[in-house]
Amino acid sequence: MTSVASSTALVTTSPIWAALLLRLLGPSITSTALLLETPGAALIAALWLGQTPHAVAYPALAVILVGLALVVPADRRKPS
């Protein structure tokens, strides 16, 4: 298992953290934050372990980040 996969698995295997985040932040912010898990794991692997993702991973990371950049402001503008 690569370090990116292992750090991703470490973050997602704790239902206690997930329940706490859901209760504190709400479902919309929590689900959005969970989408940052993959880019975050890649960043941790690059900074701490000196491992970089394969070239094909960069477009996927870009799609995730652009999607979040489009959705988060739209969610804030939506009337409650």
C-alpha cells in the first residue's frame, strides 16, 4: 500500500471523528471537507515522505479542487 493510500485510510477509518465532524459542522461542510481528503493525503505524502503522485493523478486532483471551488461559493449564496 502506498503512503497516500495508507494516510487516506487512516483518516477515513475513524467513525468517531466522522460523527463528531458531522455533529459540529453539519452535513454540507463535512461532505465537502471529506473531498479534500485525497489532495490532502497527496500533499502529506509529498511533504513528509518525499513521494509524489503519478502524473495521471494531477488532473484528478485538479478536478476535485476546481469542483470544490465552484460548489462551496454556490452553497453559500443559496438562501436558507
